[in-house]
Amino acid sequence: MLRILKALRDDEFGVIISAELVLVLTIAVLAMVSGLNEVATAINTELNDLSNAFGHLTSDWLQRLWQQQLQGQEFCRWFHLDRCSR
């Protein structure tokens, strides 16, 4: 039994494999972090573009529809408005 424990203590092959594994995993983690950073930046940019698009929406179509009145009171019935009574 002591001979097996001494053989395990003197065995250095696992150290090299562990060091290589730590180096490879460190590089993989750094690559994933930088990749996720780019993904987060791209998502943030797209959401910013989307918010700008919503910010530039206007209600011109509603104002034009209000002016035309869709043949009189039909506009008010369509939007369920009470303030269009003549």
C-alpha cells in the first residue's frame, strides 16, 4: 500500500496535463467573454435603433383621419369617441 502511495506522489505526468488543461480553458473563457461582449453590444445597438424608430413615429395618420371624419360621425363610432357629437 505504501508503495502505491509513493508511486502516486512521485507521478508527475498529471501535472503537465493539468497545466495544459488550465491554459486551454483560460483561453476559451477569455474568448467567450469577449464574444459575449460583442453580442451584448450588438443587441444594445439594435434595441437603441428600435427605440429611435418608435420615437420617430407620428400620429399624422390619426390627425388626417380626424379631419376627414370618415363620412361624418363614423370616425367617432369607429374609435368609440363621445366628444364628436354635433
